[in-house]
Amino acid sequence: MAGRVWKFGDDVDTDQIIPGRYLADWNKHPEKLGQYCFADVRPEFAQNVKPGDIIVAGRNFGCGSSRESAPTAIKMAGVQLVIADTFARIFFRNCINIGLLVLESPEAARAVQEGDELELDPVGKIRNLTQGTEYPCKPVPPFLQEILDAGGLKPYVQKRLAARD
Amino acid sequence: MPHTVTEKILAHAAGLPSVTPGDLINARVDNVIGHDITTAAFRVLEKWGIDRVFDPEKVLFTVDHFVPSPTQDAAAQLKDLGNYIERYGIKHYFAPGHGGICHAIFPEAGLIRPGTVVVGSDSHTCTYGALGAFSSGMGATDVAAAMALGEVWLKVPATIRFDITGRLGPWSTGKDLILYVIGQIGVDGALYKAMEFTGEAVRALPMDDRFTICNMAIEAGAKNGIIEFDETTRGYVEGRVKEDYLVFHSDPDAEYETTYRWDASAIVPMVAQPHSPANVAPAADVKGVRVHQVVIGSCTNGRISDLRAAASLLKGKKVAKGTRLLVIPATQQVYLEAMREGLLEIFIEAGGMVTPPTCGPCFGGHMGLLADGETAISTTNRNFPSRMGHKGSRVYLASPYTAAASAVAGEIVDPREVK
């Protein structure tokens, strides 16, 4: 499914993604977070984002706090995929755990423009329908792919717990 | 084969003879730590149908972010957390009034052991590296898994060594050292890596400064920060840590991805300017920036020696007109000690507000937010856009000396000028 791009720069931190003041009891109603996503730095985002849209960012996307509410807010806003040059490590783990697709592609991070239409093809290439180009992306490490394929961390935990009994 | 201290701790926790950077391992965790926002991890366990934690003695909880509860949502979260604590039988729970900020209270209470693996749902969990432990922050779902299993999957990080030679000057602290390091390598300069701090300048530092240094490893993107166990560490854990612990050292010929060697004489009182912990300059270079608020506290700099440092410059002085001073002891014990030593009197007579232990202003939650156009100098760890309040506000990060001196001046100053 093609999606429209929201372009961001380097070092987008989790406070920008979801400000701390929204975190009291966020997990009871995670679906509420989408409306606050990028509330301070890009207030038009939550108003105009459409299901299936794509975020493309520079280096170190998601740096800062360990808040899982950050990828949750992005997911609840309807974003299907985040592409970045690099990701901060806690954020990356959190995305895998909540099932938000994240891909590293320095090429896409460089070339993609705000508003471009992108499509992820089944072999893992990112196709830019607006510019008529395509970009490679780093494959998700096999171990993480297993977690994703299993539907998140729950089956992994249950398997390991069962192995002990 | 020689190894770094991080690799040795992880090999031991994984039950392996050795590990190499890049290896995927399952590591036994000694402690899993959390705070009020980590209530989310209990909700995950509940959703997964898991009704017990791996060891109720080893899951540590406190209340520090939204405390005292500033909103009804926060109050509801605190109530739910209390219920989960009871239901899961968590033994070490520091309710409001009984503990304080996670990365100060858990070491203070002797609950973190050198040589172990600690994970927690707070990015500054890397603080415990100061005790010679491997510690790393994760999100709620990872932490829920660790609470259930008593283990985590990890990719063994390569280590970057920071060898700081010489001695810090009397007005330079662990905070200035870590700001200097982050200023040199950037906010992703240690992405996915271990940061090992060593050298004469680090060895000479007391524990409180070491906690500050390891606390901010995450601000360079690191997985963990660590300082090898030595006599200073032993002095801190003796009488505190009741259980046995393990001591690991890096081999002299261990392989580091990079070694940075800097002389401590370059580490003058520093500030991180808006809006990045890596936007670092000597305090003297930004002299004259007007400050509306000064915050002294947090998991980075809210320990007793931090309050002593601040008090030494505030004694008999007044906070400048138009500037607010907030002093936030990191734990109830720090608060008591500060009271007994007469530090609270110094802060109050100077015109400062002393609050209970809380993360409130640090993360822009409550208890001292900034208005549009206001500037703060703060001993906390992050100065991202809108971190402490309005998106039009600005935060400078600094040591307790620099923050206190700036409170008196009403503008940023190098503490050496006003001592």
C-alpha cells in the first residue's frame, strides 16, 4: 500500500514525538495518543496524517526517553512505516515489540521529499512513486524478524516460559 | 581472549565462557526496575495472562515521575500501580514519601549489585554502571518480558573507552565531564555501544559524580555506561548491599572499538545549550544569558553532594530578582540529610523552593514548567525542544555549581567567577 511521506530531520527525540505531559496513565487508553503525536513541534501532523502515511527521517530517530508511548503514538496516528537513516536503540526495540514497521535506509533518508508517495515492495525495496526511483533498505535482523513474524514479544515470552515447565 | 568489563558481565549473565560484540545472547537479569509510568509493564503482563514475576524480591518499583499526583490521570495510575504491586507481590516498592527518584533510591537502598545485569523501563537506567553493573533502559513491553522471564535478549555492544587523564579542577564535576564527552562525540556518538569511563580523573571522582556520568550515557545513544569497580565503589556498597556481588575488570589488552583520551584540564565548567545535550560550550562562553528558572535535582544531580555543592555557592546569598530556584532532593534520605546539614535553610533563605523528590520539571510533567520565551538552567539531563514546558522555552544543562552560581547572578555564569 502506497503512503504519503512526512519528512523529519536528524535526532528527533521521543519528547518531540509525544511530550511527557501526556504520559500519565497512557497505557490504559493508548488509542488516545495519536492525537498528541508531535503536538509541540509539528501540530499539523496529528490533524492531517492519514492511515498508511509514512515517516522518513534522518539520523538517530527516536533518541531520548524509553517511553513506548512514542512508537505507540505514531502507530495510533495511523502511520504504517517509519524509515530513517538510523534509529535510537530503545526506540527501535519498542517498535518491534508493538508491531510498528521500521526500516533503515540512508538512501531513502537522503532523497525522499515531503509529500512523496512511497511503496514497500515484497522484496524489501522502497519505491518512490513520485520521483520514479527506488532505495535499498537494511534487512531486519533474523532474530527480530522471528519476533515480528510471531506477532510480537508475547509468543516469545510464552515459549520461553513453557520451556522451563 | 581479552575482554572488556561489559563483555565479562554479559558473558557471566548469559552463562557463556565469553561473548564478542555483535553476539545475540539471553542474559539473566538481577533486577528489573520501574516507576509510575512503568505501570504500563504490569498492564502488558496482565494482557499476556502472566500472573507472576520471576522474583518478587528482584523487581524494584518507585513513584517518581508524576508525584505528588498533579492530575486525576496520574492519581488513577498511582492507584492502579499500588494494586499491581500487591497482586504481583513486589517486595521493594517505594511509595510516595518512602523513597524517591528511581536511579537514586535503588542504589542508595543497596538493591543494585556490582557485576550484575539490570534493566528498567527508564532510559537513564544506565546510571547503575557507576556500580560496575551492566544496566540499560528499555520500553514497557521489553521490561514486562524481563519481569516475567528474569532474562532479556541483548546484542553484545562494542565498547568505546573514554580515558580522562589528569585531575578535574575544583569547580569541575562529573556533570562537566559527561557534558564535555557528549559535546565531543554527539548525541549518537555511542549509538548501540558501551561507554567505559576510565583514567585518573574518573578514578578520583566520588560515587555521586560517577552516577552522574553513567546516567547520561544514553544522551550519546549508548546501550550502557560503565565505570569499573574500585575502592570508591567498595566504600559505597559496603554496609549497603547485603547480598554477595561480583567484581569484573577489563583486561589490559581488551579490544575497544575506539579509545578517546582527553586531559581533564580541558573540562572547565560546561553547559549544554538548547536544544541538545551535545550542544556543549564552556559556561564562560555563554555568560550573560538571562535565566528565569534554575532547577537543581533529578536522577542526574539530586544527590547529597550535589546539594552541598549548590549550597556552598548559595550560602548567605539571594536568588536574583526575576529568577526562580527549585531544589529537588532525589530521595527522602537526601532530603533528611540536607535538612540535618542545614542545606535546606540555605536554599530557603536564598529564596529557593524546596520540593519533594520528583522528576516533575525535568520531563515537563509538572512542578515547575517554563512559559513561552523563558529560559532555565538545570542540572537535569535533557534539553530537547519543549522538554521543560512551552515549545518556546529553552533549557541549558549544567552542574550544581554552575546552576547555583547562575541563580544568584540571574544569568549564566562560570561558577569560578563568583565563588
